[in-house]
Amino acid sequence: QMQLVQSGPEVKKPGTSVKVSCKASGSLSTASAVQWVRQARGQQLEWIGWIVLGSHSTNYAQMFQERVTITWDMSTGTAYMELSSLRSEDTAVYYCAANVVGSTWFDPWGQGTLVTVSS
Amino acid sequence: QSALTQPASVSGSPGQSITISCTGTSSDVGFYNYISWYQQHPGKAPKLMIYDVSNRPSGVSNRFSGSKSGNTASLTISGLQAEDEADYYCSSFTSSYTYVFGTGTKVTVL
């Protein structure tokens, strides 16, 4: 059974960047992609982007296209999501989730990482 | 990509059935049968409840079922129980090889 464990909470100033990690353990061979999703307090889930683990190809939601980079370190089984030019509206819980090989659904999920952007 | 449209809230009494709709476009919900549904309790990560429109993962109650017609997908919860009170989100793979979530529905058990 694959599990995803994310890095701890972050507090950042506007205009800076944040890099959140998502370490996969267990049945890594069953994962084909890692997704990133965020949720502001009391708000809906918002898809950020994904990385296909075999090819390292990525695709991002248009609203994040210019500011986000998702990477995968195969040697450590860790995915990263870096968001730049942070603003207060980026304050949210950021989740990673995996696609099992052949699937288009998100399961399992990480526990979430709170990123707070404040001056 | 605009969020898929869900009702903000749906409520029902224990034992009743409720249905949550998820409306998109021909570029997402109507394009593939790659619709999934997630349950989220306060302060928790989302949990997969339905995948590929109508399939249940192992361990999910058969009280949960999904369907799709055209650009609208639906999640039905039958025999409503107190533990079903949560937020529910639909998600669709799109023709642009991206994903989009719904606006979310708060289910209240009266």
C-alpha cells in the first residue's frame, strides 16, 4: 500500500517562493503520476498540476502556469511543488495525491501542508 | 478551466437518499468517463469514494453510487447515515490533459 507523507507547515513573505515535498513509501511501483491540489480555508479544492513519473512530463492549471514547478526525484521517491511570487491569496493547505498505474483518480492523498503567506 | 458546478448544500434525514449533481462541459465531464468523487471531513484530506463515473474502491460502502449523463455526473448516497455528513467534490479529467474539481457540496444529515 502506497503512502504519501508531506513536509511541514511553512510561513512565507509575499513575493518569495515555497517548496513543498511529498515522499512516497510502500508500493512505489504502483504509482504513475503525482498530483498537487490546494484548498484555502473554507474553500473548494483547486487543482494545481501533475507530473508523470516515468517521463517527468508535467501539466499545470492555467492560473498557476507562470508560477509553479512540479518535479520528481526518483532516487528518493519524492515529489516537489514549488510556487513562486507568493501572495496572501496563496495561503492554503496544499495536498499531493497519486495516480496508481492506469488510473485517472487521486488515491492515496498526503496529509496536507499548510502554507501561510503573510508580511 | 472553470470549476465544475455543484449545489452548495444538500440535506436529508437518516435513511433517505440524496443526489449531488456535478455539471461541466463537453471538454471535461462530457469528454471522458473519468469522473471521480471525494468525501472530505473537516480538517481531513479528501477520500476517494467513486472513480470512472460509477466504480467504488474497495472499502467504500455500496450506499454510494455514481452515474453520468451528457455533461452532468451525479453521486447518490442511499440510506443516509450521520457519518456521511461531509463535503463532497467531483473531479474530471479534461480534453487538455488537466483536471478540474467541482465547487463542492456540503451534505447535512438532519
